[in-house]
Amino acid sequence: MKKAYDGIYNRFLKRVVGLVIALPFFVIAIPIYIIIGAAILIEDGLPVFYRPLRGGYKNKPFRIFKFRTMVKNADKIGGGTTAMHDPRITKVGAVLRKTKLDETANLINILLGTMSFIGPRPELLKYTEQYEGDEKEILEVRPGVTDFSSIEFINLDEIVGEGNADEMYEKYVLKRKNELRIKYAESVGFGTDCKIFFKTIGKVFRKAFGFVFKKEHR
């Protein structure tokens, strides 16, 4: 039986829609990018972007664009999952993470075609290389800025706590995330994307509001 990810929307239209929307958003975001880049530069110097390898569409690795929120060489100091109150996070980085502004740089990936607005958050290669069975369906859709798992785990740092974040992630989060990623791959469509988009906007605004005005988890 034909899967949703085999449809024309996922294979062709999704890329066109993403490009048409991302281009004007990118132009509008340039002044914000300059401000964010300057703040990172002043606090911790170059580089401004964090560009690690992630598992991509059709299992092709790619480099994701994110504004750097941690100290230089953070991946060599600690694990791939960020713990709550992780000491590697810079002051500017804490603000960017809580407001999700660090992920706005994903617009560059959308323009390049390595990501979409909606789709499974790109995962570390050490995890995507272990996909088996239905998990391989995750790689049949382009990674995205948000999906079902992004909404459920928007406060991931709080979930993994302050201990061994990688261990907690692998033990309590990864399996559930993959289930939600599979759910997206098997239901990908314009309606699904619109639903996830508006739910994400609501979640992000509530998270940012709590951080800025209620001083939550500072």
C-alpha cells in the first residue's frame, strides 16, 4: 500500500512551498540575524553558527545551521544532548534557546533544500545509523524545524535533567521521539503540516513568554 511519504506533496510540493515561504522570511530575518550574530560575537567570538552533521533526507548527512548557543568546542566537552542548566550554554545562548531564536537559522537549510519547515528534527548520525524497521521511514521525509516530537519535547532540557543527559535521552526520550517521527512520515500532508505549524507557534510563544516575563528556568 502506498505510504503518505510516497505522495506528490512530500516528494515535490513540500519543497516548493518551503522555498516560496522561506525566501521572504529570510530577507525579513536578516536584521535579526545581524543582531543575534553580533551578540554571540561580543560574548564568545566566532563562529556565530553551529554546524554539526545530522542525518538527512534519504539518509544523506548534511550540516545544519543553528546560531551557536554554547561555548566553542562544546561537543568535545560534553555529550550531544543538552542538560538542564548545562554549563556549556552561554548567556546569549540561554536566551536564544528559550525563545527558539537559535533555530531560526534553519531557514538557510530550507533554502538549500536540506530541511523543511515541518518534518522530524534532524538527529545525530549515531542514532540515524541505528534506525531499523519502521524507523527507516523517518528518512523518507526531509528533516524539519518542527514536528510532533518537537511539540511534545519542547522542554527537552527539563526532561533529561541535570545529570547524564545523553543517557536520559537514550533511555526515556529517543524511542518516543522516533515513534512520533514515524507518525509524521506516515501522515505527511499539507493538512498535517498546517496543524503542526500552528501548534508549534502556540508552544513557542508560551515558552518565550514564560522565560521573558515570568522568568521561568533562568
